[in-house]
Amino acid sequence: MAAAIIRGAGLERYYQDREEYAPRPGPLRPGWDTVPVTICDDGSAEVRLVFDGLRCASCVWVTEHILQATPGVEEATVSYATGRASLRWDPDAVDLGTLAGKVAALGYRPRLLGEESKPDQGLVIRLGVATFAAMNIMLMSAALYLGWVSAMEERYAALFRWASLVLVTPVALWCAEPFFSGAIQGLKNRVLHMDLPIALAVAVLYVHGLISTVVGTDTYFDSLSMLIALLLAGRMLEGRGRRRAAEAAVSLAAALPATARRRAGDLGDAVEVVPAGDLLPGDLIDVGAGEEFAADGVVEDGEATVRLALITGEAEPVLVSAGDEVVSGAVLVDGNLTVRVERVGDETTLQRMAADLRAAADRPVRLSTADRIAPWFTAATLVAATLTVTGWLLAGDGGTALRACVAVLVVACPCALALSRPLAAAAGLGAAARRGLLFRSADGLLDLVEVDTVGLDKTGTVTEGDLTVVTADETTLRIAAGLERFSMHPIARAIVDEAVERGIPLPRAEAVRETPGTGVSGRVDGLDWELAAGGPGEVVLSGESGEAGRIRLGDAVRSDSAEAIGQLVDRGLEVVLLTGDHEDVAARIAEQAGVTQVRAQVDPAAKAAWVRAGQERGSQVLFAGDGLNDGPALAAADVGVAMGTGAASSVLVADGVISTWSLKPLVSGFQAAAACERAIRWNQRRSIAYNIVAVSAAAAGWINPLVAAILMPASSAMVIWGSSRIEASMSDART
């Protein structure tokens, strides 16, 4: 295209006059030496990056290990949940380019925050190719094995062997590339990775099969192709879904209005619409009914009711007037206010909540048992294979030495050990999901085993989440519903809905007047009435002769909350109710739900602080909530569980989501976690016992590679059988 443009402009002479080829455009991202870093007080440099291509917990472990072992690096943490890494190093000892090069050498792509991520789909394609080849090779191998009995002609046997070689070559050289890369990079950095014995087994089997194809003997290509397909499938099972904390933070930021009405002019007698980002501390902004506050501030003038569900999670609006604090994201229900801005941008309550979510999402991954013993297992496998070859060579039997070595490497392949956790976790996740609790990762489910403290948000978690009438006589309710018939205030909707549910005919009210922040008045049945707030969660109906009745409003406890909480307590868990509501309301709900410990009037920061305080005491804390305000506590908890009917950001940041209108799935989650932990423990014990017996038999020459390849998936089948018992054990426990 460039040449056509040049010719079209009559500039062909360019090609004659140029002395060298035109320079190609370089990468858009600047070199690592130009990346801005933060210089700390002690002189160290700090930066946050994103590593693409992390497929499993072992990838994270190896990456952190290599970075931490680099001279000059003071701290290196990598989050498997988000792929983000935090690095701190001595700039006099090492530079960022060197650190990025080490990560790239491991096969992962370091990039700056904000750069476009390139998802790696290679694993899926490799698995598809390996599975296709394995299925066809197995068919031809079955024909060869049957030919042993029926005396297949050699020309057909040779055809099947050469066809198998053609199919297995891309499997061994390309599909198995992740295992070779992991093994090579591990050796370069002096780390015994679980990929090392796998790579050796693949290499030996392929070379052995290539030679056998030429000389016309058994190739074991079926073992090789199935081995790679099973291992790739195991790697996919081990891959866990990443939490979308960044999206949760975006949801929080999106709750902030884009514009605000700011007072302008010397006397403040004019109003201009400005972007929320242009507000400064000290500015005066006007907020009307239905609008959200664009910044944190103090009410300068006016009186109104404000819904603080975004911050406190409570359904009932609160009355604010001059001198009261308001926060960004809260909604003004009725009335109007003039607010003096105090905090803007990243200093607002909403943005601090988003920052807490992002920080919590970058917690480093916790290693599984298989990850911790992987180097020892790898070393033991290599030692066993070496001793096997050496022993048989000393005995003068080179043919047996090769077969026994391959058998040891194949039969001791850590597939069963590596699969014991993800398979059991998958079964446990499925069992919990069928009971209404969906976890986004195995860690979230397995962490329940260690939990000893449960914090429950009140509104929408223990309760229904909507403002309802708790007590009211029919006469009072009838008149109040007539006054509130056409109001959109939450209290009005609750009163009207209760009257309709009771089948009370709504009277027609006249001369209705609604006063923001105060109440409503009007004429019903020829008499004047006034409905006004009488205290927390209560409204009073007054007539010409004085008080006529009271309506108590609140949030109804879910029908099964008391039973579920009782079952949690029976499991030895400490259950605490946390709410931003008043103490009397919190005490009433706690009594109905069977909770003995309650914390009232706690804001989002206090909920998160309660979680961290428990963790500092050594407790493992689960927090369950549904509101946008619960995000920091959900992220800070060891296990965060959100109600699926709650705010989108709370669902995105949580480890698990309850998909039903009930707390009972939370109990099922604890049962599934216990059953899953038992299955993992038994699976790992069976796998270790299997490896000891099978490796010993293979080293003794009692198992050839074909039998070893059959035993290897058999060991995986044993793990699958152990995992399948999770559902049954949960049913037995429930019975």
C-alpha cells in the first residue's frame, strides 16, 4: 500500500535515492527505563505492573520466587486474582528493565497498568489439538494391539505407526510447549518445577517412539498423546476465575454523578452546571429531590431526607439539616439542600471505598499443598528415574533400562497429585452451587474450613431489605394510606403496600400537602390529619384531637434467617450482626434472628475495620452483605459472600454469591467446604501411596510404559472417584 501511494504521487525516485531501508516503527510503549516509578522515603523505587499469562498458582509462586531472589529486590507480590504485581527494589542495585526481563523470560508478559490485555487462548487450542490427536492415535493403537492376536500384516502396522507419528509430532512439539517452557525456565532459575518430569517423560517417549517407528516396534504414542491431553485438561481445571475487583471499583465510581450545580457570582445568587471533577473544597452546591451528592460535605442550608443506602446499607431515609454531614453517592429523597463541599475526588468516601476494593483484590495467592511439595516431588521423581537407569545399566540390560526409566517418569507423573485439589474443589463448588451458593474460585470455598467468625450485614442479608410496616392497626393504616396514596416516598410506599396487602380500601384524601423532611397532611373522611415522624422507624398519625395512632416501620427478618444462624452457631462459629441502623432497631432484628452479638451504627469503614480487627486477633473472618457499602468489608474478609440480589459491585468483589433469597446456602457452603477438605486430604494420600507403589514396580521392571500410561489415568480416575463422594458425604452430613 505504501509503495502504491508513492508511485501514485510520482515519487518512484525515492527507491533510487534511498541509502537504506526505511526504519520500522518501534513499540508504542516506552522502554522500561522511562516508566515512571514512585521513590519511597528510604530511597527504594516502587511500581505496580500487570503480568499476563499466569495460568495457575504455581505460575504465581515461581514468579514471586524469582523476583524475590533477585539481588536488590526488597518486595515482590503478585496477585493471581487480578494479575497485578507490586515491586519495590533498590535502584542502585537493579533496574526495572531487568526485573521485567526476568518475568518475560518465564513466559509471562509484563505490562503497564492501563495497557490493553492480550488474553492467552493458546491453552484451549493446545488441548483441542492434543485431544483430537489422542483420540485418533488411540483408535490406531487399538488396531495394532488387536493385531497382536489376529496377526496384522506388517505393512498395515507400519502405516498405523507412521500415521501416529505424524499426529503425535505437533502434540509433542507444540501442545506440550508450556511444560517444556516451564521446565527450562525453572532450570535456568534453579527452581524444580512440576513441569520438569513431565517434559522429560514427553521427550523420552517421543524420541523412543520415533526410533521405534523406524525399526518397527511398539511406539507408545497413544500413551504420549493421552498423557499430554490429560495434563493440559488438568491445567485448565486448575485455572481459576479471577475476581473482577477493577469492575467493582468502576461501579463505585459510576455511582458518583457526572455534574453538579455550583453556586456562582459574588453573592452566590447564580448557579452553574459544572463537571463533578471541577469541584473544590469550599464550593457551595445545590442538590434537589432525586439527585445524588457529587462530593462529601456539610449541609449549609435546607432540610431534607436522604437515602444513605449506598453508604450504610439501610433502607430507611434519614433527616438531615444545617450542620449535618452528607457523602458522595447518597440520594436526596425529598426537599432541597445547599451543601458546602469538604472532600472531592479521591478523598471522597466513595472513592476511598473503591481504593479499598482495589487494594484488597491484590492480595497474594496462597499456595496449595501440591504447590508446596512440587519441588520435592519433582526431585524424588528425577532421582528415582536416574537410579532406575543406572541400576539396569550396571546390570547389563540397556533395553530394560530405557523402558523402566520411561515407565518411572510416566507412572510418577504428578497428574493425580496436581488434580486432587482442583477435582475435589470442582465437585465441592458444584455441590455448593446446587444449593444456592456460587463461588468464583476454589480458594473461596476451601477458606471456609478455617473460618471461625461470621459477620452478617443486616439489611438485605438477614432481613428482606425493603422498608415494611411492622405494626399498625387497620384504622390508623387506612387513614395513613389515604394520605400517602400518591407519594413516592419509601415510607409512603411501605404504608400503601401494607394496606393493599391487608385488603383495606384506600380512602380519598383532599388538600394533601407533603412537607419535605417533616411528613404529610390532608383531609380524610372530612377530618384533618397529619402523619409525621415520631422517632427512629416510627410515624405518628395525629388528628384534631391529638395522637390517633402509630405505625412502626422496619425491615422484616427473612423467614429462614434464624434457622440458618442457629446452624452456624451449632458449627461452633461466632456470629455477629453489623448494621448502620440505630441500636434499638439492630437489637430487635438480632433478637428475631437469634444473634447474640450486634454492632449498630457502623459505616463501611467500620465494617472493614471490624473484619481487620478480627484478623489481627488470629480469627478467620467471613463477611456476608449485599449493599454497595459492604464492598470494603467483603474485600477485606478472608471470605466475602454477597447476596445475588444486592449491588452489582458487591457481587463482583465477593468470593461467593448466594443466588436465592435465603441464608441457608451459607450453611451448605460450610458443609461443602468440610466435605471438600476431607476429599482433598484423602485424594492426596491415595496419590502419594499410588506413586510409591507404582514407581517401585516400574523401577523394578515390572511395568512397561504402556501399562504405566494405563495406570496414570487410572490414578486420576481414583482421584475422580474420591471427589465424586463429596455430594454423598454432604447428604449424609445433612441427614
